[in-house]
Amino acid sequence: MLFSPWATVAIFFVVAVVVALLISAVPGIFTSKRPNRAKSEAYECGVPPTSAMIGRFPVRFYLVAMLFVIFDVEAASFYPWAVRLRDLGAFGLMEMVTFIVVLGVGYAYVWKKGGFSWR
């Protein structure tokens, strides 16, 4: 055997770090740095801003965004479970039922508190 089993992991890690550093550094090296007023303005889908931002975004906006991410990540965990269901057997089924019950309780709690409304 030419490499140890951990050598491939180390090579993968080194390549990932080098690529991440290159992706971060190369644009800064090759871009022109000529700031102007148009570049400094907020971009709103090609529409010029009509007024200054008055006040702050309500916290509910961020709560809804976080809830979306949380429930989306939890929903993504169903696919690996479904693929391995036969191997997991009854234990895996009960684990997922427990997971769905906890997820449902959290969903009901957020709904009762009004976390899904935009008002």
C-alpha cells in the first residue's frame, strides 16, 4: 500500500483549503478598485431606491427566515433515513417517529405563538 488510509483525507483537506484560499484571494487581486457613487448605492433589482431606509426590519422577519432554515434542514434529513430504512429496521422507524413528533410539537408551538404570520 502506497498511502495510509488517512493520507487521502489529508490530501483532500489540503486541496479544499488551497481552493478556498484561492477562491477568496484571486478576485481581490484581479479586480479594479475604482469606487464611485453608483457602486456605493444599494442595489434593489435594478430599481433606483425611492427613499432612505427608515427604521429597522422587524425581528419577526428574521425569525421566519430562521424557522424556514431549521425546518428545511430537518426535512432534508428524511432522505438518508428513507434510503437506509430497511437496514435500520423497527429501531430506525421508531427514531424517525420520535423525530417527527418533536418536529410537530415545535411546529405547533411556533404556529401557536404566531411565528408564521407577517404582522
